[in-house]
Amino acid sequence: MKVVAFERALQGTGASRRLRNAGKTPGIVYGGNADPVAIELDHNALWHALKKEAFHSSVLDLEVAGKVTPVLLRDVQYHPYKQLVLHVDFQRIVAGEKLTLKVPLHFVGADESDAVKLDRCVVNHVQNELEITCLPKDLPESITVDLSKAVKGDVVLASQLTLPEGVEFVAQGGEADPVLVTIVGPAGGAAAAASEGEGEAAAE
């Protein structure tokens, strides 16, 4: 995915405010073997790009002054209540250096599982993204979590995923193997079963 930006000569609060008033968004690109460069981008184009999932978890081709550099989106600052992007950060990537970032999880197959079809279980998504590490060439836009064989009481851990070659998950917050999904029975299921049993006993 290509992103077009322009070098930004003026910096500071006042200069950034004037940029935003002109429909531009200030940003910065850093990392790699080069100095940080202040940039500006068209706000509307950036706003629409940010709505795409891949924009947050893919290697982007950032074009500045005719030169294209592979980067990752590292930070976005939004206005508290306006539909306005205040600032963006991009990080240059180096082909042989591993990246660490979060990618979205796509959950599929739950409606086909016995847990949902037969037991009417509730599928709880504990996490909607997973932090991974890999080389830039191996970076997936997303990771699929297949729940078609889920049964009541299942817990899906990060270690159970089939990750693309060259990709490893990163332990987070002290969790060596993060929980991604839990499959629990429907709310009130136990109470409903008990009530049904009492009704049958009374009928007898």
C-alpha cells in the first residue's frame, strides 16, 4: 500500500495548527539508518486509509520527495471528539531486521462448530489482535483463528494457532501463552436445565 507525503519545513504547535487548517496532517518518519524526517500528508486520504485494517499491520511504501521507503505505521493521534487525525508516526524498516507489532485476528467457523450449533455456546473473543515478531517479508496482514471444531468449554491459546512460516507470537503482560478465545455455555443454561428437571419430576 502506497502513502504519499511531503517534507515539512516548519514545526511547532502553530505550524501544525496551520497545516491542519489547510487539510494536512503533520507526521514523522524515523528509524533505520537515517535521521527522523518531519512530513505532512493529505488529511482526507490519510483518514480513509486508516479505516483499512491492512494499513495498520502491513509494510507501507512511503513516498517522500520522489523516494519510496518501506515503513510501518507506529502511532496515530486522534482529536478527542472531532473526526481529525492530529499526528502520525511511521517507522522505517530494514529488510534483515525482525519486526514486533500487533496484527488483527480473524475468527472463522464458529457458527459451524458443535459448540454453537448444538450447545448454543457463547464465543468470547478475549483478544482481537496478537503481538508477533517476524522479518518484514514474512509479515501477515492478519491471522486466522479457525473455530469450526470448537466444543463447549474450549479455551484457545496463542500456542494452538498455526502461524505462517517465520512468524512467532510474543508473550504479553507476563502471559507466556495468551488466551485468545473462550467457549462458554449460554447464560442461564444451568438454571434452565434445573428448572426443566423440576418440571419433569412434578409431572411424574
